[in-house]
Amino acid sequence: MKTKRGGCAMVLKQWLLSGLLASTCLVSIAAAGPIENYSPVTTERLKNPEPGNWMHYRRTYDGQGYSTLDQINTSNVKNLVPVWTFSTGVVEGHQAPPIINNGVMFVSTPEGQVIALNAKTGDEYWRYKRQLPEDLFQLHPTNRGVGLWEDKLYLATTDDHLVALDAKTGKVVWDTKVQDYKKGQYLTLMPLVVDGKVIVGGSGGEFGIRGYIVAYDANTGKELWRTFTIPGPGEPGHDTWSGDDWKTGGAPAWMTGTYDVDARTVYWGTGNAAPWPGETHPGDNLYSTSVLALDPDSGKMKSYFQYHQNDSWDWDEVDAPMLIDLQRDGRTIKSLIHPGRNAIFWVLERKPEGIKYVAGWPFVYTNVWKSIDANGKPIADPAHKPGVGKRVEFCPSLWGGKDWPSAAYSQKTGLVYVPANENFCGGFTGEKLPLVPGKLWLGTKPEDIGLTPRPGATHFGELQAWDPATGKKVWSHNFPKSQLFGSVTATAGDLIFVGGTNDRMFRAFHAKTGELLWEQKTNSGIVGMPIAYEVDGTQYIAVQSGWGVDAQRIQDALVGKVPGLENNVPQGGVVWVFAVKK
């Protein structure tokens, strides 16, 4: 297949820590497809995915990021070799997991592209490229995957549409506008499909939007319900906002939720309050920086837990909690596990009457929190809480102890594996500025945002293994010259796979000991999510390599501050697929 680029201009807009990418007009022409003998995706298959497939963002509804495949294990991973690669043809951060359905791989990339491949050979079936508007300003030009249902795929786009594609051909079945990209609304997440409903949440917390989660009919694209993450007048929690702040208060919902099948409850994380300095939006600011429990049929909120009140640090808590049956304190806890951007490792309990706090502890250094009370409310140190007209420094930085890249849980070891960032601090001077629709509304000047290594730091990225039952760190692997900005995947072969570093390496660690067992240099840095899958009796490991977005912005901010740090990570997306050499 060949793809033509039209005569549309690509506009590159730079600001500190960015590399923000304006869109390119893209036109698709004839593909090599269609896919023969495609396997329809049913409710039962989504509830219980076959071990060889990867059909959810984190393989299963519970968000554990765990594969039961064990053909590749600690004894033979040293023999892992590339068996095929595929170039996506675009740059910027490739963050999506390859999605696998019975031998077919679907890869989504920046610039609104979906590629269908033979998962065994890498041969292309078809390619979809969305024509994006010329005036689109993409703060985070990326995509995190496609949802599956019956014979369709669902793509959320940066120009704020939800698109259904025919899985066999890549042709558009329906296209629904979700919000208005000209007001700073956009979509980057993988849709969550539950019982024929396609659920997405919006980005745009830096544009003064009012966040939301919305569901559409998978067959028609008709909106079924919409739940705003900031309550309006007369709704519970509205009194946690002052005046009209609720209209522009942020609380975006830009990561895929998890789903408790038995309790029929969707859990969804929400992001920062807007603008950043807390004194510009007084109050606790529900339901920003929270996890929401929603009824998937109606969108009604069942309960919530707010990770921190009056967010002032840009600490989005959108990474949905993992659902784990945890043995703790002599009983089984149906837990929600969330290593937070606010540097706290959260253990919550999902109960019929609501979400309850169980435990929380810092997993990286922080000078912001003085304590956590009995109800799970963290108490901030005012000296490290940003305000208007004064520069405030805080640890960790605005990228937090762990940003959106997902942790994983191993059902074999009972450990949670966290892609953490240690020894990063930051700060900014708050400003009170009027909102201009569609323009950045940070509450500070972009050039004033700081990222500073903590004095005496010997490393930055840290792959951590935690026992959520005891709160003890079991092992860690440190990265002296790089952040760790990539999702983690665990397998039944007692392996932990992760990229996320500026040396372009893809690595496998022993899940029990943290020993580095294997590594492979790729074309670019890896911010994408590794997956495990099986075709015709052979297990594969796959990941997209393609550096960019916030991983690159952190890298840019550290140049000159870390001795020996090189800022030359090449961009360009490539799908890498590995198997054990026979």
C-alpha cells in the first residue's frame, strides 16, 4: 500500500518542554486487504480473552497488564530475537499496545492512523489514515489503541471524533463528533467497550475544559449517556467549587478505564484541576484527581475516591486502578491498586457501599505530603504547594512519581511493578490569567516550568516491585541517565517487559528478583506498551518503538542538568515482534 501526503503544510509549534506537533493532512488510497475469516469479538470474549490474544488496553478488563502465556520464560528469554518489524511511517510518541485478535494485529499511531497486520508475518492487510484539520493544535499528538466489538474497531482521534472502522477492510462505518477540538477538546485514549457500548473520556485539562466520560452505541454511534467529571449546580459535589470555576475546571479523563464484570462497575481516573495553581480554583474540586465508579448502562456515578484535593501540581490521576483480589490483614480485599502521579501508592477497597481507603505510602521521594489521614486524605505542606505570584518548588515534578505509563501485576508473584521516576523535582510561578477558548491555560508561563534533579541524585528512572499486601518494596532496578517513561507488562513466564528509557533499549527482567535477563536496542525510544500473544502455537512479544511527547519533553528539560545526558533519541515508529530463536 502507498500513502500520499497532500499539499497540506505541517506546522511545528515549539514551547519549552514540548515539541508540540500540528497536524498533517493525510489521504489514504488502496489497501492490500481485506482480512479473511475475521473472528467477531463478543461480550464473552471480552470478559474472558483467550490467552493468546490481547484485546483490551491492558489485556483484560481488570487492567493488570498480565499475560498467562509462559512459553517465553526466565530460562529461554536470552534467546529472544526479532522475527519481524514494520515501520509506521510517522514520528512522535507511539504509545499504543498492538491489539491482537486471533492472528490479526491492529496498530494505532499518531496522526490518526490504524494499520492491520498479519500478526505472524507482519504483512499488511489495510491502513486507515484520518484527514486531520489544518488548524488542529495537538498538545499530545498520540493514540493509545483501538477498541474491538463484533466486526468493528473504534478509534478516538485528536480532532475529537470517535470513528468506527470495519475490522476486515478499514472502511469507516460511522464517525461521531464528541466535542469541539477548537476549544481544546481532544481524544488520545483507547476506547473501553462494555456490552456494546463504546466509552471514552476527553483530554484538554490545560485548556479550561469541563471533563467528561461518554458512552456511544457500538453499532450506530449514537450517544447513550454523558457524565461530567465536574458536578454542575444542584449535583453532589458542586459546592467544592467556587463561583463559575466548575465550568472551566478541567478534570479530564484521558486514559482508558477498568471494569469489574461481576459488580458491573467501570472505574475511571480523572485529571488535574484547571488552571494549575490551587488558589485560582478554591475548594476540594470534585471530581478532579479522583477515581470514579460508574454504572456502564447509565453513566450514573456510584462512588468515588479523590486522591488529593485542590490539585495544584498538574498531577493527573487518570491511570485507572488495577482490580486485584488481594490477601491483606487476614482477609481477601477486592482492591483498587493505583501508584499515583502524586507519589503515593494507593490501596483502596471496592465495596458495594463505595470505595474505601485501605493504605497509602510514598513510592518515590516527595516533600509535598506531610501525612495521610485515616480516611485517605493526604495533608499538603503549604511550603510546597504552588500559588499565584510566588515560585514554589516541589518533589516529585509535575510529571509525578509515575505519569500515565501503566504498572502491571503478576498473578504468580503477587507483586505490582511500577515504572517510577525518582529524584525529579520541579516548580513554577503561578499566574491568574483570563481563559481564551482553545488556548493553553496553565496558570503559569510555559517557559517558567522547571524540572530539576534532586541534589545528590544517582539515578532517575526506577523499575520497582512492590508487595501491595505489606507495603514493602521487594526489588528495584535503577536507570542512572534516563527517566523511565514506558508501560510495564508481566507474564506467567516470570518476566517483566518494559522500554521507557532514552537508550532505545527494550528489556526483560526476572519478576521475582529484578535481574536483567535480556535487552534489545531498537530504532527509537519506547513509550509504547509491550504485549504477549500467540499464533499457531508460538508465543510472541510485541511493542511499538517511537519516542516523543512527554518522554521527549522531560529529556529536553534535563539537558545541561544531568552530566553526560545526550538528547539525541531518534524518532520514528516501528512495530517490533520477538520470539525465541529455534
